[in-house]
Amino acid sequence: MATAVQKITLCASRDIPFNKLILSQANVRRVKAGISVEELAQDIARRGLLQGLNVRPVVDADGAETGMFEIPAGGRRYRALELLVKGKRLAKTAPVPCVVRDPSTDILAEDDSLAENIQRVALHPLDQFRAFQAMREKGQPEEDIAAAFFVPVNVVKQRLRLAAVSDTLLDLYAEDGMTLEQLMAFTVTHDHTRQEQVWEGLARSYSKEPYQIRRMLTETTVRASDKRAQFVGLEAYADAGGVIMRDLFQNDDGGWLEDVALLDRLVADKLKAEAEIIATEGWKWISVAVETPYDCAYGLRELTGIPAELTTDEQATQEALQAEYAKLEAEYEGADELPDEVDERLGEIETALAAFDERPVIYDPADIARAGVFVSIGADGRLSVDRGYVRPEDEAPNVEADSGEDGDEHPTTASDPTAPGVQRAVITIGGQAEPEDDEEDVIKPLPERLVGELTAHRTLALRDALAANPHVAVTALLHKLVLDTFQRTSSSGGCLEASVRHVFFPVQAADLKDSPPAKAIAERQEGWKADMPGDEDALWDWLVRLDDASRTALLAHCVSYGVNALSEKVDRFGGGLSQHGLDRRLTQADRLAHAVGLDMVEAGWRPTVDNYLGRVTKPRILEAVREAKGEQSAQLIDHLKKADMAKEAERLLDGTGWLPEPLRLAVAEATGEPDAGSEAEALPAFLADDEDEPADGAADPDEVSAHAIAAE
């Protein structure tokens, strides 16, 4: 027969008047911890007593109950109620919910007190975050939540931000798969997809530090402390619909601006507006850039203006400030430390006096009409305006007589910059002229700066290819020497009238230095440099000992540094590169490219938003997609805005091998003959009949000209 299970009996609960309750000495809590009794009293006053007291009857020496009850478990609640009674907010006889323990029990009072404190389980932090979130979603303001739980409002904001992280990551945190510090790092963005992508990227990484998470989440953003953000202003950016990412758990210097394209547009618009105001002063040109290049004024003549004099009121203000400054200095001359208010006032006076030193400069109107201005953003985020620079081509030329065929003299005079009809200031932004309406269905010429950057890529790739083809390099150098020897006077200097001038790039794309040709050239340069001696005499002996293969390889490397396939601005006044010279350079660069079999795709160039697609008009973008992928692909993106179109075009063109015109290998003439207008560019017959066969993929030596090499 089965034994009956003995049923337990719970202790009875009842309401006991407060004045019948006393603290028990058996309460094990001795050390104060957690929220104060005062805060607990306020909470009970707001919401009532959530948990009753555990009490036992007080008995006399004979074991009879006295009508009083002691409290072994619930002492803090009793003290909080006591405060409310003393404050006249609770009656002395108010009934208090209590669980009454049978006095005959074998369980000690200390046992009950210890069990109540040990056996309760603290709330998991995630449960607290979600509880705050539920209260907020039900309409309770953050301030009320903070007041109810006696925490600062910022703590509530932090808990709500943690609860807003991706559920996938919160589940990981609940299962101890992520630390609280890591979870905090993910709160800098509200994008759940991005949060999960970053965690997946770090899943295979040994290090998952919070700073790495923050860095990855903000790598495509701009710091609020960035000078562009300071220039536009965070309020203006936010008013335009921009999102500011904030880190509530550590100092973030104002956060991060998520929409970089919007910020750049606001910066460009504000700079353009400032430039339009400056243009009313009458300047010929205004160069606008976020950051003016270090050598932007190289080769330009700087105007010397006259600082504007102070007005009578300004002079009186300056003298008053100087007198006040001198008085304060004299008054506190012997003080070890200045009072805060005095120190602050001295700083204000210094700032005001410094403003009087930065006087506007007055220029001659005739100089203004031929000079220009550089407009940029200073390091502190304020507008930087540098006026008064004259380009060489804008200098007023001397009046000279130009004799014609009939012997008459035709004077050449400088145009009057103050005459009616002079065009308004030409404003260039980022090195490019102010764009016209980009929506026209007209394919416009590529911007000069973009062509310069593209041909810089081509020049570097051509150098690398030439250095890897000694046969063509020797032929190119020999061509140059033959032309100098037989058809023009060589330049002076040294016992051998031949040299290679290293050509530098006046404009270049940001990714040029990291391109495969640049790395290959640098690696080759360092390799040779490590092998050869530094002494000139020792260098000669070292060269003598080189085998033929090494010698020709070194020669090719040196010759390659003179390659110049740049498309540059033509000097219309004859002081620099002429149009004929530029045409000749590019024609000969094409010949050299054919000779070495240059392929810009193999050289690592591909169209991106930064290096091409974001820099040209929409018709140009569509033309590129149409050439590479066909009309159907072009129609898929022709309705997009330019920024989105450029991004999609980059994706469509990836792997197609498409190149813009300046990077394409020019089609060789069918006859292989040089242009009729070229000056003795073909090799002499005895050189053209070279018995050596060209290297694989190389053209015949007579198709190579060393005028693409800047040698003298």
C-alpha cells in the first residue's frame, strides 16, 4: 500500500497594526547595501508595500503571546514604514501585511532572515533593459522612469539604447555569448543589419574588443569634431535630415555624422554661397576646396594690399580695452593666482584686441580684376579666405609690336579688366569649374583635373611596364640619343649629355600611391637601392661588374622614371606647354604603350565612384554602362539620381574591363607611319633594321619614341 505524501501547510498571513511590530535582533542584515531607506520609503509611498513582512509572535517567560510581533526578515521595509509614520504620512495603527510564523517551529529566526536574502535571484540586466523599454513604449516618459527608480535620466537612456540593439545580439548577450561592454559598443548605431554584419565579421577574429566594434560601425561616418561638421553645424545637418550617431557610454566628442554624402553637399553648398559673396568684390577667379593644398600658391604672385584703417569708434573701443587690460594687470600683479572672473575677463579682452589686428586688406581694383582667392575651411571649422593671388597667364603683358607679312605692326595689349562685359569670377570647387545642369542629355568633355588624374595612373602604369621591358627601354633611350645627336643640340651638363628627369604629378587621385604599378615601382627601387653602393666611384665599379641582364634591367628601371604621359593644361601665352607639345607627348606615349603592351585593367585600374563615376555627368555614366554592358543595363539605372546611379554603375562595371578614353590603348595607324606633322620622330633606317627581335608583346623599335621620356 502506497505511503501518503504529507502535505505542507503555509504560514498564515494577516494585517498587523504598525505599532504592534518591532525589529528582531535575529535579522542577519547588518551592513547597509542597495538603495537607501529614504528612497525605499518614497517608493512605498508611491506604489505601496509590494512584499509583506515575515514576523513571529513575541512570547513572555511562560510562552504566552504578548500581542507584539518581531521582524526577523523585512527590517528595511519596517524602517521605511517607520519613516513614513514619523513624517505623518502613515498612521501608527495602519495595518501592515505580514506572514506570521508559528512560534513552535524548529526553524530559527536567523534561518528565515538569511534565506530571504540569499535565495532571491537578482534580475538579469537584459530583463531590466526590456522592462524600461516596455514602460517607455506604454507612454511613460524617461524622466518619470528615472524618478521612479532613483537613477539619472541618462541611465534610463542607456538602458533603452541597450534594449534597442538587434534581438539576435541580445539573445547572444542573454546566453553569455557577448559581454556587456561589447553590447554597449553596438549601441552607436540603430542599424540592426549593420550590427549583425559587424558581429559576424568579428566572429572569426581572435580579438573582439569594444573599440574595434565601435570603429567598424563608424568607419563610413564623419566625426562631429571634423572641421566639415563644425563648418556646417550639427543643427543644420540634423535639420537637413542627417542622422547623428551617439555613444551614450563614453565620451564621443559629439558623435558621428552618418550621412557623409549629405554633409559633403551641405559643405559644398555653404562654401559655394560664401564664394558667391566674395565674388561680388570683383575677383577674376575663386578656388574653393575643403582643404587648400600646401603649395596652392606656388608660382603665383601675391598682391600687397593696405590694411583698412580703424574707424573712430573702433579706435576708441581698442583704447578702452587696452586701458582696462593694463588696469587689471597692475591690480593683480603680485597675486599668485588670478580670480576666475578676472582671468576670464582678461581672455575676453585679448580676443577682442586680436580681432582689431585682423583688419581687412584693401587692394587696387585693377589688381582685383586679374587676381583670385582661395576659399577653404580652417582647422577650427571656420571659413578661411586667402585673397590676392595672380596667375602667370593673368599678368598684364608688355605692349609689343607684332610684325605681319605686310610689314605693318599690330600692337598686342592686355585686355582691360575693368572694361564692361568682363565675365564674373570663375568659381572652381575641388579643382573643377562650377558644374552646369547635370541633367542635360549631353556628353560633356571630361574635367581637366579628372583627365590629369587618369593620365597620372596611365603614366605610372607605363613606367612600370617599360621598366619590365628592357628591350623597349633601350630602344626608347637610343631613339632619344639619336635625335639629340643628329637632329638637335643636346642640353649641357656632365660628360654625357643625356639625363632622365623624374616627372612628378601635379594632380593625382587618392588611390594612386596604393595602385599595383606604384607598389611595383617602389619595390623595384628599394631592391636596386639596397644592392648598389652610395659612393660615386664605387658605383662605377659596381656597374662594370654587372652582367648584361642586370645592366639592361637597371637601365630600363632608370629610363622608366622619365616617362611622362600626363595630359596637362596648355599655356596659351607660350610660357609653358604648347598644344603641339601636348599632342606630341600623348602620341608618343601611345606608341610606347603599344610597344610594351600596356593594359590598364591588368595594371589594376577599375572605375569607382571616387576615381571616375562620381566625378562625371550622368550621360557619361550611362555611356560607360552602355559600352560595357549594353543598352538594357543602362536603362536599368537611367532613372536614378546621380549618387545612386554612380554606385550602381560601379557594381555593373566591375569585372568588365571598361576604361575611360584617357586610359584606353590608342588604335595604331594602319600604316604604322608617323604623323606628317611630327619632327623626325621615326628612327633612322639603320636603327629600324635592328636584327634583334622585340620581346614578346612588344612593338617594333621604330614605333617607339623617347619623347614620352622626359630626358634631355
